[in-house]
Amino acid sequence: MAKKKATIQDIARAAGTSVSTVSRVLTGNAPVSDAKRAAVERAIAQLGYRPSLIARGLKMSKTFTIGVVINDITNPFYSMVVKGAESEAKACGYSLILCVSNENPETELHQLQMLHDKQVDGIIFGPTGHNTEFIRSLAARIPMIQVDRYLPDLQSDAVVVDNEGGAYQAVKLLTQRGHRRIGLVGWQIGITSEDQRIAGYCRALEDAGIPCDPHLMSTSPAFAPETMPAMVETLLARRPRPTAIFTINNQFGIVAMQAIRQAGLNIPDDVALVVFDDLAVFALTSPAISAVAQPAYEVGQRTVQLLLSRLKDDGEAPPQLIVLPTELIVRESA
Amino acid sequence: MAKKKATIQDIARAAGTSVSTVSRVLTGNAPVSDAKRAAVERAIAQLGYRPSLIARGLKMSKTFTIGVVINDITNPFYSMVVKGAESEAKACGYSLILCVSNENPETELHQLQMLHDKQVDGIIFGPTGHNTEFIRSLAARIPMIQVDRYLPDLQSDAVVVDNEGGAYQAVKLLTQRGHRRIGLVGWQIGITSEDQRIAGYCRALEDAGIPCDPHLMSTSPAFAPETMPAMVETLLARRPRPTAIFTINNQFGIVAMQAIRQAGLNIPDDVALVVFDDLAVFALTSPAISAVAQPAYEVGQRTVQLLLSRLKDDGEAPPQLIVLPTELIVRESA
DNA sequence: TGTCATTTTGAAATCGATTTCACCGGTTAG
DNA sequence: CTAACCGGTGAAATCGATTTCAAAATGACA
């Protein structure tokens, strides 16, 4: 029963023709007489033949595979990005190799190397940190689209959201409601998305004539999830206490919500809260959390679209930076 | 700068030896003199050579790639399963091709076919529905581990959680607290995981001497997310109203929470709620939701481990069903 | 020093496809 | 009537590795 997989040779033999002809009906890029074509198709159906994509990939140096390197697939934002990307890729006949780098530059490097070795047609990449010679040379060899964040000094496309504008809107909501002591919690680890959110926070404050007070910015220069609660607590311990908090991502938002509650404070009466990066459940907590929503699915889609268009261009279209709009969703927490 | 990628031929030439020798130092499965080895290694370093995994894959019929087909990557359970799987795979030198089937049997079929065509070494698979001749024949050709759910009549390994036991504990909690009219919401679409949860619900009722009343079971025989709110509402409209609800998954849990609130009812005083499949935010809603937690990360890990062990066995170890325990987390909603 | 066993080595076959090239027969054009 | 062209075909080269096989180099031993 479990017979060896049929090869193109077997088809040629069964159809009484040559492998060249079989290949021609397979790829359809050269004329074949109706008689031969029929014979070949019959043989294919009969033997249940499927061409080896590996052999084809070797010969054509095309694998119809896209590599994806992201930090955390359990982050709802990224999993939605991946969903969008997978859907678009699938529709165009590509598949995705998923790599999770866990914010670890070394892991990231190994994975990029591996994707290169597997000769993926392109790479979608949410960089953990700083540029390296290796990344630069890789970007020169393989079409690479950065997603969510980007390395400013890397000559390469990127698809991101309007982080600065989203944060600006969020904090503006707070200033408009009269808040003047607005805290910020987040990482400051040299990643564009987060830096831009901080920039938006500062601009909104300045627009309202409020100086940007470093004492109200609780940021950490290193990624260390276990310190998140303490970071919020320091902020709540400031006197006078901030009357509102803006968190740079939803994880900090959840931590903040918990910390504020544990401090016996009420949201939004004692401390208002606005979070960057919306979650479905933010509509269901009480109070419901106001948040900046990102078009994650569309980010994934557009990233793949841009990558596939680069595969066609091949050549020298200049790198493009696509910025998708965010949306501020006002609920009860502010 | 962007020179062609070096091949094994180039290395052989640069090192003044033959491709055979280069291959031997690469794979290390035949002795090579120290002099030649040094020369080859120097050439490799100098030219920045990396062996083509495609060519190697063709010759050795081994791709070090695992295909994963799941229903929804944005479901936190699955994304955690994938995280565990990716981590384990990465540690063993494998990578993952991720396919999302969206509960669509046709999509699933295409993806399985594609994975086969790409000659993945094995497949991890959360089946959408019923067995087919194609799946059966595929499972005979490629090592295939089912995850989360399984096709009972398919001769193949599976890694799942104790759905029946988890649901039993959840509902037992409710009966112990005196509830006698306990509603159930969920799909009943012939998928083992969900069927088993329903079975656990029934067993817990019977254990408490409560008959299993179909009027209190709001199930749908087809997957249709848009009907979820209505399904909960029918249950809440029953008179006398159920005093507790068990939902078969967390999506239904969120919908139920919303519906109960909108009906102006209080959780847990008017209606208690226990949900299968915990979410991090269930600890933060108010009331916090009691839920059955699944060891998702471990499911992913174990699945890959089992798959890799099958790649070694190759032969005829009988199919194995690994059942991991769940944990009931009691919070405020029941 | 000659023989035999043991390492090393390279030429060539192989994996399964695509593609070039030469060729054949039949129109069509000049 | 010959030249040019074109649709259709198969033999052979190619993609970039591994592996077999036989030859060459080395070492051991009598």
C-alpha cells in the first residue's frame, strides 16, 4: 500500500514520453500536443503524482516560503499580524515559516541565518534591537520587510502603525479631560515603536502646555517582564500622585490595572488609564479600558503584499515605509 | 558586493580538493586528514559559505521542517501551543511551517497537501472535523501528531488535555455550591475536545443526582461565531432561569459574561459562571472568572517531542494518546 | 623490502525537478 | 524549389548537495 512516491520519471514512463514533456505540461510554459498532454494527465491522476517542491525549489531557486521572525506569538497583536500575513500568503500560494525570537538578539540571528539557509523567498521581521552587519548583508541578499518596528539605519521596507499619532491622541484625551499629572510606563530599549509612543506622549503634553516631567516617566532601559509591577508602583508612589497613566502596551496596561486596584485606588476617579494596543477583553473589564487599537490584521496583510510586490520588482524600487492609522477607543477608564 | 552565493564546488576549488571531501568535513561522517580539513574550513570561513538546505533536503529527503495546521492562531490557547512547539522544535534544529485552517475542512485539506508536497518531516494537526481517505493516506506516509483534538478512527498519535475531567471538576464545583439548574453553552460539532467537555458536564450532574436536561444545553451543531450571543440569551430566557452557566470555551465565556451583564443580572449572585480554557485577563475582570486552565505550552512541547521520537522510531511503535491534566482555578464568578 | 590492511581521496552517480539545445516534420514565404 | 519558420519532442545539462566505489596514499608487519 505505502508505495514509494512517484517521480516525474515514473510519469514519463507511464505516459510513454519524456520527462521534458511531462515537465512542460506541469509548468505549462511550452506547447504540448493534446494527445501527449492527455496521456500525461492520465498518468498523473492514476499514480497520484505530486511534483516535489524541493526539487523544483532547487532548480528554480524559489521556495514559495516566507520567513517570519517575531518576538512573541502569544502577544495578541502579533498573533493577529501573523493571522493576516498567513491569510494573504496562503491566497498567493506561499506559506510561512514562523520563528519566535523572544526579544533575544542571539535567537533572532540564528533564525535569520536558518531562514537564509532554507532559501525562503523573503523575510518578515520584527527586529529585537540594533542593527548588525549580518542583518545588513542579509537584507541585501533577501527581500526583507520589517514589521511593527524598524531599524532606522537599515535600507529596507517596513510596515508599521502610527505609534506617535496614536499615543498623541491617547494622551490628548487625558489632557482634554483636565489631567495635568500624567504618568507613563513602558520600555525604552531603543525600539522605534516604543520610542515613538513616548514621543507622542511628550508632544501631547507640550501641546497642552505641560512640561514633560521625567519623574512621571517610569521606563526601563532593559526588557525585564518581572519588573513591570514595580515600575507601576513607583509611579503610584510619586507625590503628588499622577491622576492618569498612559501605558505603552497592553501588558503594562494589565499590570497597571492590577496595581492601581491593589493600591486601593479607583479607576478612573483616582487614576485614569489609557493603554496603547487594544485587547478584546478591555471592553469587558470593569471599568472598561480605553485603548489605542492597532490594525494588526491589516499590518500582516500589507506586509505580505509589500513583500510579494518586491519579489516582482526584484530591482530597485526605493524602500518604502507604510504607516497605518490607529484608532483611539474611548471606554470607561478615561 | 552582492556576489553569488558560494556553493560546495567553490569551496572545493578554493581549498584545492574535491567536493566529496568538502562534504565530508561538512557532515563529519567520514574521516578527513587534518590538512585538508583545515584548508576546507579556511575556505568556508573566507567565502562565507553556507550549505543549501534545499539541496541537502533533496538528497537526504529530510527538511528539518514540521508542518503545523491549526484552526486559529489568535486563540490564546493555540498561540501558546505554538509557542511551546516552536520553542521545542527550535531547540532540536527544526522549524515550523504554520498553517491556519479557520475551521474550514477545505482549507485544511489544501494545507495538508501543501505540507506533503514540501516534504515536511512531520505534521502537527488539530483536525477541523471528520476523517477522510486523504487524511488517512497522508497519516500513513508522514508522521502525524494530532493536537488538542483527534479523529477517533485515525491510526495516529495525539496530545490532548483531560477535557472530560476538567469539565467534570468545573461543574462539580457548581453542584457543590448548591446549584441544580446549570446551563451549558458550546458547539457540538463532532470534535472530541468539545464532546468530551460536554460529557464531563453530564457526568458531574449525574454524580450529583441531577438529570441532564437538554433544555439547559444550548449547543449548536455548526460553527457560527455570530450566533454565540443568541445562544447564551436563549439559555438566560429559560424559566426557571439557570442559576449557573458552564461554557465550553473562553470565547463563549466572554460572550456569556457580556450577555449576563446586559440582562441586568449579577455574577455570581444571579448567575454563576465557570469557563473552560482560562485566559490571563480572567483574573482581572470583575468579578474575576473561575476557569479550567489548560497546560497549553506543555501541549505544544510534548507534541513536538512525540513527533521527533516518531521520526527516530520510524517503525512500528503503536499510536499513543497523551492526556495532560487540567487545573480548575476558582476565582469570584463561582 | 614486499605485502596487506587501513586511511584518505576524488570521479561519478544520485536526489527530482526545469530548461537548453538540437532535431524533425510541416507550413508559409520568396 | 528552396529557405525560413514553427509547433512539438527527447536527450542531456543543470540546480547543490550526499554517497558509493574504486584508486591512491599511508602505515604496519613480517
